[in-house]
Amino acid sequence: MDKFRTIVEFPAPGEKIGYTSRCLFMGSCFTEEIGGRMLSHKFPVLINPFGTLFNPGSVCDNLEMLIEGRVFTEDDLFRHNGMWFSFSHYTGFDRYDKQECLSLVNDSMKSASSLIRQCNYILITLGTAWSFIYNATGKRVANCHKLPSGDFTRNLADPEEICDQVEHMLAALAKINPRAQLIFTVSPVRHWKDGAVNNQLSKSILLYSIHRLMKKHSAIHYFPAYEIFMDELRDYRFYAADMLHPSETGSAYVWERFCDSWLDEAAKKTMAGVTAIVKALAHRPKQTDLPNLKKFTENLLKQIDQLTLSNPTLDFTPEIEILTRRLSS
């Protein structure tokens, strides 16, 4: 039979992710697609403690802040249109009150700084090789916070610059957590404002840089999310209405490929159990009589007990609270 699509083949990793693996996700919005699905299946993960990051320089800068246990002060904050913000963080941290902004920033960094010392994997999704330099300070920013474009200078990183940034960060990481592995992906989301040619140039630089790094460092791995979208899912039905971001179907497929390659067999079985519980909790039994509802709820609580007995890292606290309220109502 003729093939109707091309399949992206890639080698399976030696050591895979399980429910005892601690994972930190950093990078573009596509990071939240994979990280969010892991979180919904109750893997112990932390996603984008700085908010979304797009360029490799900002990702490395911020990882190094976590490694050194950086604490932000008022001097690290800026103000524009009445809002206080950090150039290292996404706009979701912006606040009208300076102390509230500072607390949000430092609380997020504290938990991430603690995790980076224990995590098994850091999953990094890079979106673009373009970055912005704030002219007033000469420093790279993670987000421009809608300041005038004239306040910044655009910079297209070259592979050597990116490799130097990653290696500098990796050396610092090895001092506090030598077991940590880095899994890179390149986001399939196209930066169309750069134009088709500049977007492709940017993605090419990212891909070349990652593969250069892989040849030198056994702790660096690559998951081909970009290639899967470009070659397996080359149809606009796998994209959202803007024709740039992945659709739910496209993201779900990439998630399946990630699970197949990076999750160990025990994790896949546990994930199936978690999914069954979450789905069961999403609806009540069709029977409206209280005895059947009570039995259904008690059985679900037993399933949670059995699953957490063999997987102590699972946290079903919100689900248990809901079910307990049902029994008492």
C-alpha cells in the first residue's frame, strides 16, 4: 500500500521520564502545551516560572538566575503606563502595585530555584533566534512589555552565540545538579511578523545550534516537535484559526509522540489510571438516587487510594475534596 504521509523517525532515549521524575519546563507557549498535559496527568512538573520565553538567550539568562538563587529587588523593576514589571518576566507578572509585582516574581523564582536543584529533566522549547536589547541598559530582555519599539534593538543570534550561552548555563547547572538532562524542542509556531523567510532562517539557526550542542554533550537531547508538524502534519486542519498555532488535534498528536518516546512503561500505565479517574470525576452517574451516587463516589475514592498507594508522588487533593463534599452533601 502506498504511504499517505511521512513519519518522522527518531531514536528513543536511553533513560525515560517516570512519575518520580521532576521536570522543569521553560520556553515558548508550545512548552505549555506539553507541560500542561503532563501537569493535568499529575506529573511533578513546573511550567514557565518566568512566563513564556522565546529566545535561547533569555532562557539561559533566566535559568542561570534560578541556579544562583537570584532574589529580585525594587531596582530590578521598571514602570510603564502605571504598571510595574520585570524585563526578565512575562506580562502576567505586571502589577500596578510595586510590592505585589515583586512578591509574585520572587515567589515564583523561589519555587523554581528549589526545583532546579532536584529536577531530572529541563524541557526547553525555543521559539525564535531573534531577541531584543533594551537600549537604555544594553541588556537582553525576555519581554518588551509594549514599550515603544524604538527603545529596543533587534538581534539575530548566530549558532556560535547560542551554543556559548547554553554551554555557560550547562556548566553552572552541573555544579548544583549534575544529573539534570536537557530536552530541547523547537516550537512549530511560526513567527509570521518576521516574515516567512526570516522565520525560517530563525528556526534553522535554532535547529543547527541544538544539534551542534548534542554532539558535544550527552546531557542534551532533542524531541522533533517542529519536524513532526512540518512533515507529518502538513495540513492546515492541524492548525488553529490563525493558521500559525497548533490546533488541539495537532497538539494532541505531538503529545502522543512525546509519550511514546519519552515516558517509561510504568508511567504510561499510571497515566491511564489518572485519566480514568479524572474522566469519571467529570460527570456524575446517570442514576439520580443517592445510594448509587454514594457508591459511585466511594468507588472513585478507593481507586484514588489504590493508585496513590503505588505512586506516592501523585496528588489528588482537589479530587478528594470534591468527592468528600459529595458524600457529606
